[in-house]
Amino acid sequence: MNKMSTTIYEFNPCIYPRLLWVVKGGTLDDISKVLELADYEEDESTGAVTLCNVRRRSDENLGALVWFPKASNIKNLDWIAHESTHVAMYMFGETGCIADVQNQEPLAYLVGWAF
């Protein structure tokens, strides 16, 4: 079997029951060997994408994948902030947390963590 050329970085937020995977560069084929992706079709114009309800094949743990198709795209702080918000909203949705004006701190901390 060929060695996978794509590195998948894994992060555990500990207090939320979902993982975060980040990939810079690489291919969907390589990512799909490790993570089960829900019906995503690659778009060459995408600078970054967050996929939710991603499942690790080895143990079926769930999480979100943030993928920067071109490794250099990870230097764009606007995109990192944008994708971090998607990650936080996904984790909030999975745990029943509420993001509103009266309850901003948990969301702000989670976006900061994902960033």
C-alpha cells in the first residue's frame, strides 16, 4: 500500500464531543482514506472548506474537517476565521448550545480555539 502523502492534523476540544481535523494541501482521495466525507464534490475555486459530520473510518468518531486545498491558503487569516466560525457553529449544533447575544462567550472561546 502506498504511504499517504497528506497529513491530517487532529485536535480535540475536550469539552465538546467532536473532533476537528485540519488539512493543508493534499487530495480528497487521500483524506477519504482516513475520513468518511459526506457527499462533497471538489471545487477548484474553493480556497478553504469546512465539512461537518465527518467520520473517522478507524473508530467512527465524528467531527469537522477544515481543508485548505492549496497549502498556501492557510496563510489567509480571513479564511481561517471564516472556517473557524463554521466549526464552532457545527459543534454548537451538535451539543445543543445556543449562540445569541446573551450567551456570546462560549461561542467566542470556541471560535478562538478553532482559529
